[in-house]
Amino acid sequence: MPEHLGAAVDRALARPAPQQPQWPDPEAVRGVRAVLEGVAPVVTAEEVDRLRAHLASVAGGTAFLLQGGDCAETFAETTERSIAGTVDTLHRMASTLTSMAGLPVVRVGRLAGQYAKPRSSPTDALGLPAYRGDIVNGREATAGARAPDPRRMLRAYVNSASAMAVIRALHATGTVVPGGADTGFFTSHEALLLDYERAMLRVVDGHERGEPKPYDLSAHFLWIGERTRRPDGAHLAFAELLANPIGVKIGPTTTPEQAVEYVERLDPYDEPGRLTLISRMGSGEVRRVLPPIVEKVAASGHAVVWQCDPMHGNTVQTRTGYKTRHFDQVLDEVRGFVEVHRALGTHPGGLHVELTGADVTECLGGPQHLSTTDLPHRYTTACDPRLNRTQALELASLTAEILRPR
Ligand code: PEP
Ligand code: MN
């Protein structure tokens, strides 16, 4: 990487960086970073550029963005079966949306790299360091497993690259979307663990107009989470440097002024679709909090992608201790999101969901009418509750119904 870009990355990452592990051995982290700086990327800059063009269409109102996958991927569950389940579910949801709502659908998996998790507390109920995702430490509740281990970043790279190889093979052989090989499939994850993301930066000649920008080639699309979007923080400053399209989660405390600051900083060259604002307000808040944000951003003249994450504002804990979400609230947030955009004349451009192709029992309701007594049967998520395949397909068809031009 040219020296001035390296220095810009160092400056960005010297800012306050929430949600980073306390690595016990900083020298070992530098060693791992040096290895990752020399590996082949998980995705290519050409692919990232193709996604940028697709997202420009979404921002312009002529396409829809569907993004989904596990809350947290795990190394053990990065199997061909689980990958195919997620990818196939997304393609089926996309077909439903296309045929009913009449818009081409850009398909982006939350997979092949979704290994780092922000936590509400640095320690768990037992006083152990919190599980921060397989890229940092182990889920098992022992001091040994929970010690952050930088070598896990190498395993995360290997798993991401092999997951990407499986995704490419599934498409090349027509195992998913028969006859749909021309349908691009892209990957994404939260750009949370800065030691990993910085090591996956690559400068590619001739791919960026004007001054060259590094691509983060760990995935096509990266987003900044609700807990790391502070304007003076390292995550925003890092994202500003990237050529990739970027998402920012905006929760119910987001002000219109903050939203405009994200837009101005992350879309300085007025590129339609460069920034996706992922609203995750909760079904009770979206109709109140989102309108002034949309109005102020629209008035700024920047063409962003407006995407609805109807999962993260609707998480509840059952009396028996399960984190869950009710299908009806998820659907209601989608409905509120679309109502807001319809009222303001903006494009309700996308959906971001946590889902799996497996028949898990993690979210309540849906066509199977899952109740709290069903949750223990197949509750296997490593982090947040996911829609199962049936619930995900139902959400797609009800969302298409809501979006259908009338
Ligand atoms: C997530 O997407 O898993 C997540 C942690 O979301 P948020 O940052 O919106 O809370
Ligand atoms: Mn989650």
C-alpha cells in the first residue's frame, strides 16, 4: 500500500475504537496481520465495482437490495449445507420480490466473513470475557475459550475464502438459481474487527476515479454497526477511506443531523448507492423517528440506499431467557418503513434480515405459529435469533405485497 494511504489508515485507526478485543499479545496480532496482508483476497475489486453499479440502481429507485444471513457465522457451521441453505433462501426470496414487486433484486449474503460481534457488555453473566464471535474467541464458557486469540483471524480468512469458493461453485453448477447464473451474488459483513479489516485492504490500479482508494477485499459490502457508528470513532474514519459501498446501521436514537453527517462523510463524491442507511428502529419507533431523517437526507441531495433491518430493533427476551423476535413485529417494521418512504416520495430500497435456510425455532410466529414453548427445540444461533426458511420466505412474500405498485 502506498505510504500516504498507510498513514491515512493509521490515523483513522488511532481514533477511539469501541468493541475491540483486548489481545493478550500485541506482537502476535502484528504477525497475523502481516500474513493476511499477503494473502489473495476473498473477493475482487471488479466484483465490488459491479456491486457499486447495482447499488446505484437501488438508490435510483429501479432495483431492490436484499441482504441476509446469520447474525454470527461460526467456524463449525461454515459448511456447504449451511451456505447453500442461506444462498438458496435468499434467491427464493429475491424471486418472490421480483415477480410480485416488479423490481430486479440485488442479492447480498451476510456470510463468508460475518464472524465478529459487538456485545452490550465486555463480560458475561459469569464474569468471563464476552464471546465476540469466532474471529476473536470461543463461545464455550471457560476462561481458556474466551481469551482473545489473534490466530482466529487466520481461520476466519480461510473460512471466508472457502465459503466464497462454495458460493461460486453453487452458482457455476446451477445448484442454486437454476438458469440464473447471470444473477450476481455478493457478500457482506459488519466491519467491526479493525485488525482484520485493515489487513484485507488492497490497492488496485485503475479501479477508482480520482485518487486511488483501497478496497477492503474481505467482502463486497461492509457495514458499520449501531454500537460503533460514533462520528469521532475509528470505524467511521476507516470506512471513509474505502472504495467499497458502505452501510451504516441507524437506530432509534439517530438524529437527522447525524444521518446527514454520515452521508456527507461517506458519500463525498455524490455517488448514488455508495452509502446504504440501514434503519433498525423497532416497529414502535420507525414511523416516528425515520421521517425527519429521510427528509433531511433527501434535502442534502445525496442518493442513498434506504434499507430496513426489521430485526435488531425488535429483540425481546422471554421469561425463560431466550432472545427472540416476533414475526409480526418484524413485518410491522417493514410496513412502517415502506409507509414512511411512500409518504415522502423516497424509495424503500432494501431489506436486511437475519435468517438461515435451516428449520430453526428462534423467532416467534410466522406460518408455523412458533410459540415460546417451541424455542428450545432447535435454537442453535451463536448470537441473535434468525428467521427460519419458512419465516424468511413468508416475509419476502408479505414484503412484496406491501411494495407492490398499486
Ligand atoms: C447485527 O447486525 O448483528 C447487529 C449487531 O446489528 P446492530 O449493529 O444494528 O445492532
Ligand atoms: Mn444480530
